[in-house]
Amino acid sequence: MEIDISKPILDRNERLASENRALFDANDVFVLDLMASPGAGKTSTILATIAALRDRYNIAVIEGDIASRVDAEKISAHGIPAVQINTGGACHLESDMIKRAINALDLASLDIIIIENVGNLVCPTDFYLGEDAKVMILSIPEGHDKPYKYPNIFAIAEAVILNKYDTLSVFDFDEPEFRQVVHSLNPTAPVFPVSATKGDGIDAWAQWLIARIESAKAARSLSKGSDVS
Amino acid sequence: MHEMGIVASILDASVEAASKQGAARITEIKISVGELTEIQEFALDFAFTAMTPGTMAEGAILTVNHIGASSRCVSCDVEFEHGRFEIVCPKCSGFLCELITGRELSIDSIEIDDAPLDAKPTDGDETNEDGSNADTASGAGE
């Protein structure tokens, strides 16, 4: 006998992600899921982004790593609330981990949460966490051919940060080809060349992010307005 | 490579549905996987083979329905199939397209059987070891 089931395999993850999303919406918190390989400069980019936005927004960071508190400590050292998630071997964050992490944060006092996903160009792409936007970082030393090899992450990111741009001259990185492949995968995603540790290029990225945050907040207050009426 | 977690989710949903029907075992599980997900079928098969023994789905077949990628052009409404790259409208060459299919990851249906895998000629239609799985999944009907 055949029994119809017809539901997403990641049903539980999607359900918990929607619950996270409802909490973020209720507290008017914008959530960014930042994905990249290990060593691409996720934490440095987050620190540079915090420096650019902290006068304007209250920010917290959720750090996803297989082990250690190294990254959360780096963020906390700058006076920013940081929650470390240790996945204990899992290659990506899932929505129940985020759910537990946000219990440790005062959502009402926050404007933005930046989630640093586990360093991986594959698995984080299939898991919705309740975020407003997924953005990815590629660093110059990784090579311009990465979009051919890991197309999905480039396809689902709303923006691509090209980090360690100051090393362009010493690596065989074909930037026009890189931009062309990214465009073929994801025609609307802007590419932001930055050198996170030096702060170069952060301004353009930060301006894009501010516009993205403000449009999300505007959409939220519109939908709240319509709920009331 | 998160196929173990995927298979665990598939088994949870299948065992829950089969238990509700009072089935003894699951003989087939049908799923749909979109071309644009990061699921590798050999890893999925490996995880399925490794994780099903001792469950109601021991010996079951995993059937995968592959779904290709397709999009609709926002400007001229044309629907077209495509791969991972070059998602461009074949009519107007526009690149603002909405994805219609390709990101599916769903469990569609299961085939169940009333007879246990190692059906003994003795009496009783109670499941044996499978009962433990049924327990965890039983409870509220709706």
C-alpha cells in the first residue's frame, strides 16, 4: 500500500527556521548568514563590517564552528555580544542551533545579527536558518575557478564579497572571468572587492548592506501595519 | 555532505507515517531531489544502507525522482529549463528570472507492508523490534 507523505525532507529545519524568523520579525532584527570556506576571512570581514555599522546599529554575532571559542572571543573583544555554536563535527549550521543561540541574546535590544556559518562552500546552502539574506565571501588565494566548482553557493548568495583583494597582484586570479561566471550563475548579485583587515572596499559593501537592512525593516513595518488594520 | 542528516529526516517521517497506518515495515521510500541542491546520490544511498538496518525501513528501496531546474522570465513570462549556469531567458536574453523548480528536497510517498521482513510462521501480527520505532512515532494522530 502506498501512503502519500508530500513534505519537505528538511521539514523540521524549515519549521524551526520559520519560528526563528518570526522572532526576528517581532523584534525587528535583520539577520545575515555569512558563508565562506575556512580561512576566507569571515571573522575579519565581520569585524570590519561591525566597525562600519556599529554607530548606526546594535549588532550581535553568532559564530558557527566545529569546535573552539576562538572566533566568539575575537568578536567579544570588540564589545559586541557573541554566541559561539560548536557543531561538534557537523559541516553547517541548522535552525535548531540558531534557535538555541538566540536564547542567549537580548533580541529586543538588537538591530542586526550576523551569523558566521561553518567554513564550507557546500552544505550551508541547503539550510534556511530564518535569515533575511545569505551572503558569501571568496578570497583571492582560493582562485577564480571556485564558482565552476561550487556553483550553488554563488547562485543563492545575494551578494559576493571578494576578500583579500590586496593580494590580487601575487595570485593568478582572473577577476573578469570570475565576475563573468558569477554573473552567469547569479546575474543580480553585486561583487564587492574588499581587504577586510585593512578596511579597503568595506564602505561599498557596508552601503549595500545598510540599504538591504533598511528595505527589510521598511517591508517589516509595512506588514506590521497591515496586520494591525 | 550532510546526507546522514537527510536520511535521518527521511526515516523519521517514513516511520512516523508507516506506524500511523499500523504497517510492519516499509518496502519503498520515494523522494524528489532538485538538480540545484547539494545532495549527492551515492552518499545518500550509502547513508540509507547504513542507517536503515534495525528500523522499519530495513531492506527498503530508496527511489529518487530527479527534478531538473527551470525558471520563468520576469520580463516576458517565458518558462525554460536550464542547468546551474547561464540562467538566461531564451526569448529576450533577460536574466531576471524566478526559479520554478530545481531546489526540491521532499519525501513524496512510501510503500508499506503488513508482513514483517522476517515474518515468522508463528502467530501474532505485532511487530517485534520495530515496535520501539513505532513507540517514538506514535501518539497524536493529527
